[in-house]
Amino acid sequence: MNMSQCISAIINQLGLYQVNLPFNEPTDQVIHNVLKTTTIPIYSQFQPWQRQETVNLNHLKQVNVNQNIYLLPDSLSDPPIISILDVHLPIEVNRGMFGDIGTPFGAARTMHGVLQHQAFSMAMSQARSEPTFEFIEPNKIRLYGFPKTWVNINTASQHMENGETIPATCYDSFMQLALLDVRMFMYNNLKMYDNIPTAFGNISLKLEDHHAAEDRRETLLEQWRDTFHLDMPSMWTYM
């Protein structure tokens, strides 16, 4: 999603195009700060950035060996993780494509192949025992019953501040919240001002129009808490 387009739309809809707000930053930067500090974190709770990464557990830092707790890679931890949706073994592991636990063709006919096959079978039996996981905020994971090999980690994360990770199809719902957040910010920060100077003289921002923004925002969020998940596509598709 184009964040500059969102900011321009908010400026136009709120009639701020020729207004110099009494802040140290330009109007578009003020609005962007509201969006990245208030709107994006809350919106991400309802429509998170969904990511999947295949990692080798042998390459992750194990912060607690006894409890099998790993530090998640930076590539998944920034922006912050909201929750871990799923952890599972890639199909390729079963086929030996990663070379960790697969047995080469004919290896089971040799003594070394028998031992390797037994290790492979043990790893697969662990996988069949329905391994589980626990997310430890902000960036750790505890694994139960996973063999120490490659795993797919699916996460729900906060969107990036530039808005590029928010799908264009979410523009309408994002703008609903963004407009209310900016209205609430303006009322709380400008309610002591009667007039704002512009290039065409002093004008009134009619802050009474923004007075109910906080209540309207809470009503919107309550509606989303009840129904928003019904519009979300399937989290992940397994091939």
C-alpha cells in the first residue's frame, strides 16, 4: 500500500491542504507519525503481516538448551512479531533435499545406511508425535518434539512503518482507522487553539468535528474484534 497516497487523502479529506499546523514538523510528517505510532500497530493486530521462513535449528542461537528455547532470526523479528501461527517440517526434509536426515538411495543396504536409516526413522517418529511450539515474546520460540533440522516458521507480525507490507486490498479498512486516529490526535493536541494561520488568513479547524473521534474509533475496533477475522483469507496454503 502506498503510504504517501494515504497521507494525501487524509490531508484532503480533513481540509488541511493549505493549513500550517502549530507543530515543528510539516503536516504530512505529523500525520505519518500518527499512522506509524498509532494506526499501524493497532491495525496489525487485526490484519497482520504474515511471513514464512525456513530455518535450520542448528543455525539458530539456543538460549536455553534444557528447555529447547531458540532466539528467532532478525529477519522474522523486525518489525515485531505479534504471534507465531505455525511451525512445521518442510516436505523437502522428508525427501532429503536439505541433506540433514534423508537417506540416499540404497544406503539402507549397508551397515552405515542402517544406522542412518534408524536415525531418520527416529526423527520422523518425533515429527509424527504432533510436535508443538510456544512463542515467548518478543523474539524467542520454545519447541516441543521437533527434530533438530529444518523447520518452517509462520509468523504474524506488525506491518512496516512505510506501509508497503499492507495489501492494497486493505486500503479501505486501513483508512477508516487512520482517519479516526488523526482526528483524535488533532482534537487532543489542538483543542486549545481557536484559529490556525494559513496563507489565506486565520481559519477555524472546527475541532468540534473531531470531538467524537475517540468514541467512533472504539466502536470501529469493537466491530472489528467481532467480525474482522471472518474476512481474512486462509492463513497459509501448504503445497
